[in-house]
Amino acid sequence: MLLPNKHVPVNRSLVGLGGTILGILQDRPRTVSSTWERVRTSNIDASFEQFALAASFLFSLGAVELEDDNLRVTRLRSGGAE
């Protein structure tokens, strides 16, 4: 379920759903509810449980963070000093 394979299509894998979530959050931070609503009304057949797992996966990677009750994409750093 984490990665797509011949039985799990990309949009049903956590990696694929995570990419969809990142795309939704790219333009601006959103609440978890509004992000879920955008996923739910898209062409992706995913449950809220899958959405929550994908969001948790992105959080564990440091790709998203929760700030003021909004999910937002983090700016991943490549280890260099800023």
C-alpha cells in the first residue's frame, strides 16, 4: 500500500496520494478538512484513513507541517547552510 505495484494503482498508494496532497497544498496552506475535501472530490478513490496515513507519511518525511491548524508544504533543505 505504500508503493504502487501491479495490484495497487499509483493513486491508491500512499506515495501517490501523498503527491496529490502536496499538489493541493502547493498554492497555499489549507486545513486538514479542506485538504481532505479537495482529495475526496477529485478523481481519486481514497478513504479518509488512506488520506490520514498519506498525510502522516508526508509529515514523517518532513514534507508537510501543521502550523496554526493548517497543513503546509515545508521547504526541504539539502543540508546546506542558509
